[in-house]
Amino acid sequence: MKHITAFLILLSLLFTLSAHAEPLTFADDLAGVYTYPEGSSEDDARYIYRYCYPQIADNSDIALLINTTYQYTADDALGFEVPMQASDVQEDDPQKIVDVSYKITWQDEDYLSVAIYKQVTSGNELSTVISGHVFALHGSNAGNIVSLPILLGILKADETDEWYKERQTAKADACVRGLVWDRLQEMQSDGTIALYEDLTYEEFEACFYPEEDFYLDENGNPLFFLLPGSVAPEDAGEFLITITMEELLDEI
């Protein structure tokens, strides 16, 4: 995501963006398939990479920025990560399949929220990685992905003071980590989940980055995710924890 953010900061300087009051409409997905060895079919490939990202239908500057985010993401993966991972799969290894898909989780006049799912299958092994993108639809940051402190209003998108940016990010992170940790302990106590027995707060802190590990749920509230294997055995799956904006603003 850091590569995406740096690229879009440069791109967004080229545009003067206005509010996007009308609901976004979507074009055909940006989708494709990569197989290895080159020229192999999906039936006989050792490695398959399939991707599908949203694209906005209109010609606005906001649409261009959002579309470019995913075009850049796909090109970046196909140019570097995918070929390297493909070449690591040997002839006697089980076929490895990577499927990247998405879900629009929220849209209003202020934000578009997208959850990205990357599922990796290798033989009988299956793993899933989630990432979240929340795009601003108005203001100076329109068309760009916003971090949690910007969403909460405790940091301006055009802030240039690095010390202040780090402080506000750390403040948002600490607030969310405390709330999510308490929620996990409650779920552990009532038997809903079984965390690692020796899990410490420091280990939890090291694997959870609230400023990026979220998207907006069906009510427009931040939904934070912990990936499989991070705080509990992998077969427990991911943990999805919603914290309302009211709770966050009251706590922070």
C-alpha cells in the first residue's frame, strides 16, 4: 500500500478535484490471468495468478485516480511479485493458485470502501490475506486512499509536519489497539474464540496496524481485521471487529 500511496500523491497533484455528489457507477472489472510457465494453460500451469479489481465508469478525475490505483497495483504485481513467486514453484510442487478479488463494502457521498481478498492455494494448503482501501470522494484528498487518522478527522490529508503525522497516527493506533484487544479478551472469556495461550499485548501490537488494517462496513463504520494465524491458530480464520465512529471519537 505504501507504493500505491506514494504514486498517487504524485498523480493527484496533477488534478483539481471537486466533490463527487452522485453515486459512483462501475465499469467492467480490471481482470486478468497470468500463468507459468509462459504460454501454459490453467490446466497444466505450475502457477496461476488471477486478479479482479473495480473500475469506475465515468471520466472524472476521481474515477481516474481510483482506476489508476488498481491499474498500478496490477501492473506492479505482474511486473515483480508474480514472476518471482511463479519461478519459485518447482515442477514436482503442487500447483499454486493465487486469486485476488474484491468487495465494495460501503459507498456514500464521502467515501468508497473496498475490501481486497488474496487467496492462495497450494495443494491442500489455503491462506487468505485481506487489505482495505477507503477512498475519499471530496476535498483535497479526493480519489486517494485515506488512513485512519484522516478518516477520524485528527489529521489533515495535506499535513506536512512529519512529527505531527506520526504522533496522530500513533494516537489513532493506540486507541484502536486498546479497544480491539479488550474485545478479543471478552470474546476469549465467553468462549467465542481461542487465542494463542501465550499471546502478549506486544505480539498483538506487532501484527496489527489499525491505520491501514480496516475498511468500512455496511453501516459506514470502521471494520478492523486481523489476518488468520496472527492472534490465533490459522484454522480460526480472520477476525473482523467493527468499532463505531462514535466509540472511536469518544475514546480518542
